[in-house]
Amino acid sequence: MLADLSVFVLSLLIGFEVISKVPVTLHTPLMSAANSIHGIIVVGAMVLAASVDTPLGYVLAFLAAAFAAANVVGGYVVTGRMLKMFRSRR
Amino acid sequence: MITVIQLVYLASATCFVVGLHLMNSPATAGRGNLVSAAGMGAGVLATVLLIIRSGMITTTGWAVLLAGIAVGSVAGLLSARTVRMTAMPQLVSLFNAVGGGAAALVAVGDVLRGTGAGAPVALDVAIGAVTFTGSLVAAGKLQGLVPAQPVVLTGARAINLALVLVMVVGGVSLAVFGPNPLVTTVVGVAALAFGVTMVMPIGGADMPVVISLLNAFTGTAVAMAGFVIHNDMLIIAGALVGASGTILTKLMATAMNRSLASIVIGGFGTGDDSGPLTAEPTARVREVAADDAAIQLAYADRIVVVPGYGLAAAQAQHEVRELAEVLENRGVTVSYAIHPVAGRMPGHMNVLLAEANVPYSQLRDMEEANPDFARTDVVLVVGANDVTNPAARRPGTPVSGMPILDVDRAKSVIVIKRSMGHGYAGIDNELYTNPKTGMFFADAKAGLASLTAAVKTLA
């Protein structure tokens, strides 16, 4: 638990450091990219699906997997689509 | 084998950090997205190995998992492919909702198995559920399905207080006595209700702050899910998103001159705290016609365009770029000054202009643009209001202290606007009555098109 907490706090600090360097121009793609990253909860959904054996458990696992997959796939695709629009010269 | 999986997780987390780092320039941002996606792919593959190796998963478990992933992927792909750039804030909100919802479900599933520690479960369920309904309401407001005006229920404060109390008492009991399905459900339901009652009273103009805040919430919920299932990769990824959301929330709140507390408590735009409305009669404004405005623009050396949400609402990004191109062909230098809250989410206007093929080298943020206004011949304000009001520089007005674009320091100003209507702050814009300002009353799209046509007729 304490080790997990250390990881959490240090990651927050890295996040602040890295993200404060992102220019305003890219704030919408940044938020969209951060959005895709929290799709990593799909790993949680997979672990959940591997451990349930009741109907209720299966329903929870299905919903979690569907939500997380929409988050991952949609997030990366739309971020990529947006970033393609940023060009230096026409 | 476990060591290998852990190493892959570490590599995934590294990819996320590097991916975000590459977002610090438009030239490398695309690569950053790919690096981040590669990290995601590796993390998922390692987890497939992990659950095969554990041997616990049932055949039904596989079927449910694959079906869920297939349904979610198709839905995500279709929405990401078809969304219009003006509707990005809604989509980001929806992804916040599903991310937070998935994090809450993972904790609920963990409680059903009777494992895990209580405190992270409580935090995960509470934050995840608030994010889920809160983001859905925010998306609904942005899409116009839910009234954008602040909706204040009678006794809302008492209801909110009661809901928070239920969440705190339930959460503490989970932390002290360990996970319990009934208490977890109570906390979850209270949090779902609180998500609705928290976002309903917030006005449409405050949405950039709300989306950023809910983004920070989602990240935190995912990090908590990492505590629940003991997965460092989730903790790292969640913390990164939490940090990003927090920074953007702070930037947006500062740019709107509002404290986070006053936004969440709500009531902006209801008029009760916007001070006495101006007592003196509206001073005369100088009106200009398309031909005169076109001559002013065509014979200038340096022009700055100030786009606001009105431009996006009228879908006039392409018209503004056409006008800029015609002027550039005449040798005029054109750039765009973009206020942080020009749009419905952080950086939204930049994306809308990029979609219209405006090169990002012409986009200036507020700090870059302000020192240059004094050397600018003409500023063309399209659909922006409060963020150009010089009244913000003196105390005693509803916009006082709000960071603004110093448009009034330019040699002359042309404002394209449909009427003399007020912005969200509900006060007169002193820029409009400034003698060097010409008001061109027109719809953004039609007005820009007529300016372009008029410039083209000049030799």
C-alpha cells in the first residue's frame, strides 16, 4: 500500500512536470491524449473478467470492458485525427 | 513470467510519459500519440498473458470480455471517426464518463469477490461514479440535450450536503470495516446522484473548467482502481491524467477569472452576482460597411484576427481562413490571437482553426499576442466579446481581473457581431464604444464572406 502510494505521488509530480510544458495550441489534443491513457482501465476490466463466475459479475465485466474499450479506441483515433490537422505550412 | 509482465507494464507506463512529453510541440505530437498507443497495446497484451497464466478465467469470462471489448471498440471507433471538431468537447466528456464508469465497475467487481482494501475501493467507486453521471450531464449540456443554463433545484444545497455525507460516512465505514457489497452500493448510488446534482447548476460558459475537472477525476478514479487491483501501471497512468486535468482546470479557471469553488457552487449567468448593470446610457458606436472595412484591411501591414466561440458556433473557420489568404496574397501579415477560453474546452479554437487549414505558426496565445497589439494596424474581432473588454483592467466590474486580449491598444479595430448583445458577463463591452473601433453588424460567416469579396474587388 505504501509502495503504491509512493508510485502515485511520484507519477503525479512527473505528470505536472511534463504537462506544464505543453503549449496552449495543443491543449485539446492533450486532453484527448490523456483521455486515451485513462483507457488503461481496460486492464482492470480484463482482470475483473478473469476473476468472476456469477451472472452479476459477468454483467459488470462486460460493461467495464465495453466502456474501457470505447475509451481506448475512440481516444487514440480521435487524438490522431486532430493532430493530423496541425500543419506548419499549407 | 510475472517479472516479464511487470517489465512490460513498466515499459507501457514509460510510453505514456514519453507520449505526453512529445505533445510539447505540434511537430512531434503525432508521434507522441503513437508511442502512447503502443504502450497501451503492450499493456493489454501483457494482461492477456497474465490472465491466461492465472488460469482462473472461465469460458464465459472470455466470451463476456471479448464481446465487451468488441462492442466498445466499434462504438469508440465510429464516434471518433465521425465527430465534428465543434463537438469535440462532448466526445471528450463521453470518454471521461466511460473511463470513470469502468473504474467504478472494477472496484464493485472486486468487492463482490470479497477482496481488496476498503479505502481505495471507496474512493474509486465514489470518484468514478460522480465522473460517470457528471460527464454525461456535461456532454448533454454541450450537445443541447440538457439545458445549458444553470439549473438550480430548490433545496439543492441540502441535497448535495446529504449526498456528500452519505459518501463520506459510507467511505469511512468501508475503510475501517473492509469492503461490503451493501455499503459499496449505497456509496455508488449516492455518488451517481451527486454527479448529476453537481453539474446541473453549472452554466454552459463554465464548461471548459468542468470538462477539465472531470478529466482530473477520471484519472484519479483510474489510479484508485490501480490501488484496488494492485497494478502500478494503472496508478501511474491515472496519476498522469489526474495531473493533466488539474493543470488544465487551474488554467481555465484563471482565464475565466473565477475560482473553482464559485464555479462548482454554480449560479454563473443567473445575473444575481453580476453587479449593477450599467446605469449610463449606451454610448454611440461607429458603424462600418463591408467596403470600408475591406479597404482598411487590404491596406494594412499587420492584422490580428481575434476569434471567439461565436465564430465556431457559426462554423465560420473556413471563411476566416479564406479572408486571411486573400489578404496575405496582397502582402498583409496575418496572425490569430487566441484567448484560453475561446471555445468550449481548453485549446478548442486552435483545433477548429487547424481543421480549416490555418498553419499553427500563425496561432498566438494570449501572452504572445498581447505585446504585439500596439504594433498592429487592424484587429478583426469575430464572435469574441468579454475577453476583449478593457473594463477588466479596472476594479469594480464583473470582469475585473480577468485576463484579456489588449485589442484596444491596436491602431484600429473592426468587430464583426450580429448585435450589441452582451457576452456571458452580462455587461457592455467598452471596446465597442472606443472611437477607433468600427462595428460591422453581420453574421460571422456572411460578414467574413462579404469582406473577402470586397477585398477581392480592390486592385
